[in-house]
Amino acid sequence: AAVVCAMLTLQLPWLPTKNKDRLHACKQSFAVYEGDVVTLLNIYRQYEVYSAKGSSTEDPEWAKRHLLNARLLDRAARVRRQLILYLQRFNLPEESCGDEVVRIQRLTCASLFLNAARRLPN
């Protein structure tokens, strides 16, 4: 949940480009049926794998190849770490949703529920 919160605090992670077809293809490579929030989670998870310093999977050009803004993703990582520090400071569990997509969707709906509006007839 901390990853989702961190990603939602930022602008969209895509780099601006004139090549709309390539941008669409990059977006589709991360897109999932479950929605944009899970797509953002997938982007962050893959970014973590390919940006890990000194790991066998480290690839500094990964974000650029996928038209992702590495600076924004780095900022999301910092926000995530801050959120985890707050959880620790207040002795709250650092429970992860893991791959439980339905749980992630429920958490997202519950957190955004107060932003919902009702359309009036007039």
C-alpha cells in the first residue's frame, strides 16, 4: 500500500515524447486489466528490480527505454521510505498487500471514497 500511495502522490511517470505510437506501446507493456493503480504498482516494482545498485539486474537505461521518468520514480521510492518510517514511528504494521490485487483495489476505493461526489438533478 505504501508503494501505491507513493506513486499516487506524483505526476504520471511517463516521459513526454513526440512518438505517440512508442509511448502507447510502452504504456501497454505495463497495463493490466485490474486498472491504473495496479499498473503504477507494476511500474514501481519493475523499476525497483532494474534500478537496484550493484545487483545483477541493474540497468540504468531501463527507465529511458520504457519512456519512464526515472527522477519521478526515485522520488516515489523516497516517499515510500518516508511512509514506512511513519508506520514504524507510530508502531503500525508494515503489512504488504503483495500480489493480492483485490485487496489493493479495496484499499484504493476505501481511501478515495471521501472524494466521491453525487450528481444532483439540477
